[in-house]
Amino acid sequence: MIQSKILDNKNENNNLICSENLYKGACVKIKNNINTFQVIGLNQEKKICWLREWPFDCNSRKTFALNISQITLQVLCSNDFPKEVIS
């Protein structure tokens, strides 16, 4: 079972935003997407983070910036990798 927690700070628009518990390496869920993403960078002043899909593809360098308010859930990163990633 994957444990998760809802990020508990809210802004004036009632959107879920970053808490002090968000960190580089954390796995998260974002608005309007069912996939899991890993935080690879944070800029708390600008309220931006950089993400990549989890589990990540070693041959892909796809990352993207996202406003931290788009993060809805912090989850534990699964160790269940597809066989093609392990071999």
C-alpha cells in the first residue's frame, strides 16, 4: 500500500500549495494528471518546482517546471520499476 498525504497549506483561492515537507526527490501527484512525478528542483521564492515522470526513463531527459500550487498530493516513491528499466 502506498502511503500519501495531502499538502496542508492553502492559498486564498483554496488551491493546495507546497508545505515545508516538499523536498528534492519527493514523489508527487499534480492536478489533472494520474501519473506520479519526482521533484528534481525547487525555487521556494518563485513557488516553482521542476519535475520528471516517475519511474523515470534513463534514456529520457524530459523535465518541466510547474507552479507549486499545482501539486495536490505527496506520495512515497515506488520501488516497482518496469523490467526494461532494471536491465
